[in-house]
Amino acid sequence: MFSRFAASAALLALALSSLSAQTPVPSAPPATPAAPMVYAPQPEPASEDWTTLSLAKSGLPLDATGGVLLSTVKQPDCTRELLRLQWRTGDPIDLYVIRPHTPAKPPVTLYLYNYTVDSDIFRQDAWCAQAAHDQIAIAGFVSALAGQRFHSPRPMKQWFVSELQEALSTSTHDVQMILNYLDSRGDLDMKHVGMFGEGSGGSIAILAAAADTRIVALDVIDPWGDWPDWLKDSKEIPEGERAAYLKPEFLQKIASLDPVTYLPHLTVTALRVQQLMDDPVTPSIAKNKIAAAAPRENEVTRYQDMGAYRKYRSANELSAWMREQIHPILLSSNPQSRPQQSEEQ
């Protein structure tokens, strides 16, 4: 059980400490109730196709772009909204939109952490400091079978890996639906969209970027992939369950959802794949295949261990790379894409 949470907890603690080290902001005032948006849920389709990444072919109602505004917190430099979106019966999605007050239509970065991380992390005031500093909006949520999206009547024995086909495909569809919602708002620059993913969220981010060209910059850390090798050796898998995930019928269901298949063909203008070489969740053989699948060698950065990653983060802002890739002002001053140099730290 420890292996499912240790790596994500360490990375998340480091990310939040890095955020907190940026421009401090005063504590947020109590959330003020907001008038809910009028929204009638769309009828659920007969079934959702878990074999395709394409939202258009998924069977989901493409026009379900409305949502209910649950709360608004206004700070001097940004506004944080909590919205509830829904396009499946019994599966509401909580989405945090943290929008800086300037510019009028900021670019946006989607954040999707490992399935062990809940969306409550986006309530931290440090996210507002980051959004204001970068002048980039932040959209934060969780994947299927994670956080507030894991609830009855789903049996407790089911989890992200046991339902890997469902978790990957539905979450990839969700990213596209969330992009549709963000586009419908009219207050975001949807020509400059980035996505950050970590762990299982990194896998979903790669699949989503393959499915939706609105994502122009992609930053992933320790993405899962190369499913046959990953399932065979990953420390994330309880030994008592491993044999079930190595059966041909299980592997066949997820074969078309392997990030290694899609990485070489991504059309994003900027890509960075970060790997912690001592992370036991993704075995070395899978790490190597993921790195080899990147379109260019200089898009992969490797750290020997968590200490090397901490050293890098202490010298670099959490979001500096993404800001350089999607902020219109920076792009206009240097239109050349600047992917991260390949380096073993």
C-alpha cells in the first residue's frame, strides 16, 4: 500500500513547498456563496466507448459544456472558482479554475496529478500566487477512480489499475470535455494551452495530447506506460493481484491505450518528459521505452534520485518551463520552441 502513495506524496510535498516559496499572498477570505449557473445535465449515452481516445467517437454528449459554480474566492491578484461538471450519471467532476486578473484572456495550463492525489490541493493559496506571477490560468482536477470520483456503488476492491482501461479512456475523454468547457467560457486564451501530468496523470496527459491538438505544450513527470513491462514489475501492483493483470485478455484491453505508442507521434510544439530514476513505480525497462519513444532526445530529462530532483526544483520555479512554452509575450520575443535539454542530473 505504501508504494501507491509514497512517490506521489513526496513529489506533491515538493511541488507545494516550491509554490509556497514564490510570491506570498495573504490568506484567502472565506468563500462567498455564488449564484449557481443554470445547468441541466445531459442524458447519459447508452454506452461510452473505452477503446478510443477520440471524444467525437466516445459516445459522450459533446454539448455538455455547462457546469454548476459551487464557490468563488477572490484574492487581490486572482479568482479561484470551484465548479462541478458532469457528462456521466453518477460521476461529477470538481474543477478548480484559478484565473489571474491580468491579462484579460490568459493562457491556461491543465494540472492532473497521480490518482492518489485529491483535488483539494488546488485550494492552496500558492496556486493563486503562481497564476498571478505567470499570468497563466490554472485548471485542476482529478482522473477517474481518484479522489472525489471514487464512491459507491463502486466496489472497494476496484482501483485505478484494476480498471485501467476505463480509467485511462474516460479520463482522456474528460480532458477533452474540460477543454470544451474552458473554451465555452470566453475568458481564456485557448490557442495557448499547456498540460502538466504526474504518474498516472502523466499517462493520461500524453493520451489527451494525442487526441486533442488544443494542447500545445506537455510537461509530464514519471508517466506510466509500456503496459506489459510496467504491470510485470511495477511496485505499484500488489503481488496478490499481479497475475490477473498479466493475463492476455487484460493486456489486450489496454494495448491501444499505451502512452509509448502515442509519444512518437505527438504534434505538441513543446514536450518535456521528466523521470526520477529511483522511482520504483515505473520499472527501468519501462522508463527506457518511454524515453526512447519521445520524438527528440532533448525532450527527456532524468534525475538520479529525489535528491537531484529537489536540487533542480530549488533552483527553478515550478512552472517556469511551461510559462516559456505557452505565454504569448514570451513566445513573441522568442518564437523558437525551447524544449528542456536532456540531462541526467
